[in-house]
Amino acid sequence: MNSENKALFIFGFIFFFIGDLATTYIALSNGMPESGLVRVITRYNFSIMLLIKVIFYPALYFFIEYLEKRDNYLCGAVLGLVAGMGMTVTWMNALAIMEYLG
């Protein structure tokens, strides 16, 4: 992975993986229900959220490696979308927690 994509991958990892898991853990610890995930999983907890994210990030890494080997320049766009989605989800979770606890 080249240096520009590695920086975006780390940025996306911090916001999407760590930020979303941290806010999910805080919400579940305070009794807030987690909603909006795949409807097949009806009852899930923090360990299932962790498993889903652990599956997602290696898949994303291998997808970016696949795109780089084929000289496809969408790598930065894909990683930027994941980082932006991670920031959005983290902030939305944080604001929902603040409203619920406040």
C-alpha cells in the first residue's frame, strides 16, 4: 500500500473502527439499544459489533491492495468515503449518547 493510501487507511481506521466501537460500547454500557444493523442479526451486543468490524477492515485492506495492483486510482476515493463515513457515524453516535445522557 502506498504512503498516501496508508495514511487514509489509518485515518479511516481511527474514526470508523475505534471511534464507532468506542461510542457503541459507551451506548451499550448505558442501556441504549443499538439499532440500524443488518436485520438478520436481531439480538447483538458489543462482541458482534467488534466481529463485524474485524471482518470489514481486512476485507477493505485487501480490496485496496487489489485496486493498487491493477493501477486503479479509486483507492483514495474508497478510503476517503470510509473515513468520511466513519467520522459521520462516530459523531452521530456521540451526539445521540450526549442527548440520551443529558
